[in-house]
Amino acid sequence: MRSVNFLTGVVAAAGLVLATVSNPTIAGSKPGYSFGKPISQSDLSAWDIDISTSDGVGLPAGSGTVAQGKELFGKSCAGCHGEGAAGGPQFGKMYGSFESMKTSKRKLNPGSMYPYAPILFDYVRRAMPMNYPQSLTNDEVYALTAYIYNLNGLVEDGATLDAKSLTAIKMPNRNAFIVDDRPDAAATRCMQDCKSL
């Protein structure tokens, strides 16, 4: 019985050696699967939607009107933000006093709480609608931005926003913000020879 078990072990070991030699994946010469492919510039650009909000660099081509934004808002945004952006079940009023930045009871809305106009475009494009973010076209985002800034008195009723006109809007509380220059709030990361704080 012992010789049968020994013989079975030798045959099994020989089979494993033969399988390893004849299969390059097992032998380690080349994996039998791929780790992906190099990313193309067009694939990367779909993810690279960064906007420099102070100067509008990175704003995409496209445009939208206040009227288009009003119609789209009624269909896609009013469920959370209320009719006419007057406040809804999820969020408060999207327009109001700019002077509230000077009081302890600030009214946070896109017209008062942003130092630069492109911030609203950037936020809407990235995060709205909440149940399907990044589903809006650039034209739709420009239109919604135009409508919301119209409600805030920052653009005229017949306005059309695009990258150039959006960047030209001077926000009323632009100078009410201070730069956070604390060392621990810096946006740079030290990787070597770092100073201790």
C-alpha cells in the first residue's frame, strides 16, 4: 500500500512539473491577463474637468441663456430647490441679500457666498442633479448658472453666459473673503526635507 501511495505522489509531482514547464503563465514568463491599456487624452479629458474659478481657465465651450435655465430648473431642480429657487424640501432659497455677509446671520446663496462667478458652474457641473451628477451638458450648466445668477440680480433677463461672460461677472462679496494662510492649511505637501511646524 505504501508503494502505491509513493508511486501516486511521484506521478502527481511529475504531472505538476510537466504542466509548469508547458504553461508559461505558471512558469512565470508572462501573465495570462492584462492590466489595462494606456489612457488616451480623450478619455482623460472626460475626467479632467477642473476649473480655475478665479480666472475661468478650464471653463468648457458652450453657452446657455437665462430663459433656457429657467425652463431646465423647473424640470430638473425645483424638486429639491423649490419653484423659482425659492427653497424646497432639500435646500433653502438660492438668492437673497448680499449684505448678509456683513452680519452674523449670513444668508448663504450663490450670489453672496462665492467670491468668483465660475464656482457655481463648477459646482453644478460636478454635483448636480444630486441623483445623477455630471449628467448635464455644458450648455445646460451655463443655462442654469445664468438663471441662478439672474435671480441674484447679477445678469440681465436676456443674458447668455459662456466662458468669457461668466468670468467677467464681478461677485458682490468678492472682497469679503480672506485667504487662509495658516501653515497647516497650505495646499502643498512636503515630500522631503520638511520643516516641522
